[in-house]
Amino acid sequence: MQSQQPPEGNDRQPPAFQVAIRLEWADDETLPVVYANQVQVAHGGPEFFITFGLLRPPTNPNDLPDVIHIRPQARIAIARDVMPSIIQTLNDNLQRYQELMRQRTAGDGPLAEG
């Protein structure tokens, strides 16, 4: 294997100082909420592409098609450097959700409304 060197001219140095700035999500009531029950992940170049889709199962089991098409709902391009943070955040949230469900099943957790 060959050792990987940064491409010529790409020897960026870290900044000499760092500034902590709090990030805050703006509330946007106009942002549509889109339901998806399918997901496809692909990668190319420096990005990952996550496509969320909707699959509507056939309503008549006696008339099954050869192919069921998934309707894409949204496609998001994510920089590869950000992907590990997204995966960690998803895992953390899934663990919190699972713990909450265990508590509810055991009868000692808070009850959710709705």
C-alpha cells in the first residue's frame, strides 16, 4: 500500500485560535414535514447522498405487481466529514428512545402525550 499524502497545495494548517460560538436552530413552521418509510444511502466523491422515499404497499394482496416503485420524497447531500457525527447523533437518539420505551414498558417512566 502506498502512503497517502495530501494533494499538492492542500497543506492547510489549523487556525491559530478558536472561537466558541453557540449555534441555535431557528424555528421554521413553513418547513414541510415529509413522511418516509424507505431510505437509500449512496456515496460519491466527497459526499454521501441519503434519499428518503415512500413505499405504498398494494391494497389488494390478490393483485401483486412484479415491481413496487418507491417514490422519492427528499434527497440530502452530506459532506463525508459530517457523516460520523450524524451517525453518532442518530445512535444516541435511538438509544434514548429505546430506554424510554423500556421504562414505559416497565411502568416506571413518564407517559408521552399523543
